[in-house]
Amino acid sequence: MGARLGAALRTAWGTAPGLLLATGQVLPISAVHRLARTSTLVRLVMDAEGQVLDMGRKVRLATPAQRRAIFARYATCWIDGCPLP
């Protein structure tokens, strides 16, 4: 059935079904399926000017490696008004 549907769509549209990219190129349906199987979705919210407002995350808190990197980067307190040196 899938092969017949694909052939019918090729005849109707003159090309194989796929994903139309912003560049105007068509990504073949086989590539769309491969990407769907192997990709990870990331939610990205942007405002009208393209400023990223939210990127979502897999974990709630920073990882231990991220914490070590922050502590290594900032030798003192990095929060405004912090009483620590």
C-alpha cells in the first residue's frame, strides 16, 4: 500500500513525497524517516526579532560538570549584591 501511495503522490505532484526545506529543496521521505528515528527534538521559543526566549532542557538542574565549569570561571560571587568576596 505504501508503495502505491508514493507512486500516486509522485504522479499527482510530479515528485516523490518528502519535506520541503526553506531552501526550496525537497528532502526525500527516506531521509525524513531516518531523521525521525535518530533525532532528538528540542523545543525552541523565539520572539519576533529572533531572540531565543526558551530552549527547553532534558534535566532540571545543572550537571556536576556544568557546576564545576561555573565555579572555575568565576573565582568570586557572580550575583549582584552578594555579600561574599
